[in-house]
Amino acid sequence: MKNNKKFILNSIIFILLIALTFYILLKDQNPMTILEIIMSANLKYVLIGIICMFIYIALEAVNMGRTLKKLNEKSTFLRNYKYALIGFFFSAVTPAASGGQPMQIYYMHKDGIAVSNSTLALLLNLTSMQISTIGIAFVSLIFNYQYLNNLLIILFIVGITLNISALVLLIIGIFSKRLSKWLINVTLKILKFFKVKNIETKKEKFEAELKNYQDGAIYIKNNKMLMVKIVLTTIIQFLIYYSTTYWTYRSLGFSEYNIFKIISMQSILFATVSGIPSPGAVGVTEGAFTEIFRAVYPANIMSTAVLLNRGINFYLFVLFSGIATIINHVKCNKKIPEIKSVEN
């Protein structure tokens, strides 16, 4: 009941943030004019942006499957895509994206994937995401520092500091029993939320998985090329994600700036707001977009650009991933399969 109330509270906060954001964006604008501009946007570029988001999710699924395969887990691409969508949804509607990984672990467990292996796969994915976010942002900053005002510089420093801190903790945590035990405890709370029976029995089995987790971590440490492949894939994944902003830009009839310029500016935006603990960084992202892209869009188009861009790379996929999560939950068998051990 406590977890249920917490999820409802997070959802209410998320909806209120969206409502407040839309109010701020539209309060001095004519909504009908904005709607007309959006409706006149070049559909070809809008569709390219949407396709890029599907590819973004697909590459996360590829990375997930790559690690699970190395750990002798059998999981199809479609299942991995499902886990990626679940992670996207719960990361969007929970503070600091805290709900994504635990819910992915839960649904992987429902499909018979060992908790130790799902935990390790997700930690590797998260680590590569932090490396990509920080690396691309620092390179981009060299060419775009002039677009940051004093407030954005402060936010960028805060965002990068939080991301670097998270990266250090993740690198330590991959080989730490303490962190994996914490993730397992979070998963147990989720099982209680769904009123799963025999929690204590499952707790004992989960704790037994810690040994397998450590064995898997050692295996990964001795296979460094796996991490190299994951990081390279994630870099491509994020560049594709950032490119949605360019396709939004082109859909509104602009072409002065090339794709590399827009991608680099979007990467700075993402690094700046990704550490903000509000659900989906709603409100902060829209505000930072307005400031960073002030030189790119005319003032009378800015609100439209913000709404269309976030609509493509966030709101649409929160809706899509939410529907996918609900369908998956309904289809899930009530009986959770036995936790299995993995031999490397």
C-alpha cells in the first residue's frame, strides 16, 4: 500500500509538472497559432525523429541482450526491447529515474532471468550511458560554450558533477556486493507491492544469487571487449537520440545549422538536466532548451519548437512505453518462475 501511494504521488507530481510546463510555455502565446505551426511541420522529418527514438530503444535492447547472452541467459530481441521500454517509462515517471532499473529487474525475473545477471546487465548499460553522456557533452562544450549563460553554466557543472559521481559509484558498484544487495532489496519491495507470495523464500534465493553476481562481475572484468562494444553502441545510441532535435529543427523549415551543431547543443542540454531529480526532468528540460537554442530559433517559434521536440523524444514515448508496460503486465503469468543460477 505504501509503494502504491508513492507511485500514485510520483504520477501526480509528473502530471502537475507537465501541466505547469505547458502553462509557462503557452501563457504568452496563442495556442491556435502554435497548433497551426505544428500541423504545418514537415511530416517527413517528424517521422525520421520518431524512427530515431525507436532505434534509440532498440540499441539499448541490443546492449542488454549482448550482456545477457555472455552470461548464458536466453532472451530474445523483442523481450529485451520490452525491458528497454519498461525502463524508459518508469525512469520517466520517478524522481531521478530511480524506478527504471528495479522494474526491469522485476519483469526480467518474471521471464526467468536470474536476478544476479539482470542486475549486472543493467549496471553495465547504465555505466555506458554515463560514460557516453559525459564524454559527448565535454567534446560538445568546446564548440558551444558561447550558448551558455551564467545560470546554464552552473546547471551544467552541477549536472556533470552528478553524472560523474554516479559513474564512479556505478564502476565501484559493479564489483560490489553491497550495491547488488541493495538492488535486490528494492526488487523484493516491488514484489511485495505486487502482492507476490512467499517473499521470505524468494529473499533467500535472491541472496544466494549474490554469489552468481560476483562470478558474473569477474567474468565481465576479464572480458573487456564486451564493455568496449557496449560503450561504442551507447555512443551511437545517444547520437541518434540527440539527432531528434535536428529533425525537429528541419521539420519547422529551418536549415541554417547542420546536424552536428544541433546534436552537440542537445548533448549539452541533456548533460545539464539529466542529473535533475524531478520526474523526467520535466520543466527544467524545457527551460534549458529555451535558453540553449535561443540563437537557433526565432522567439515566436521557440514554444512550438520546445513542444514538438519534447513531444517526439519524450512525451510520445512515455505514452508508448506506458501502454507497452500495461500490456506486458496484464500478459505476465501470475506465477513467478524459480530463480535459476548461471554457470559462466
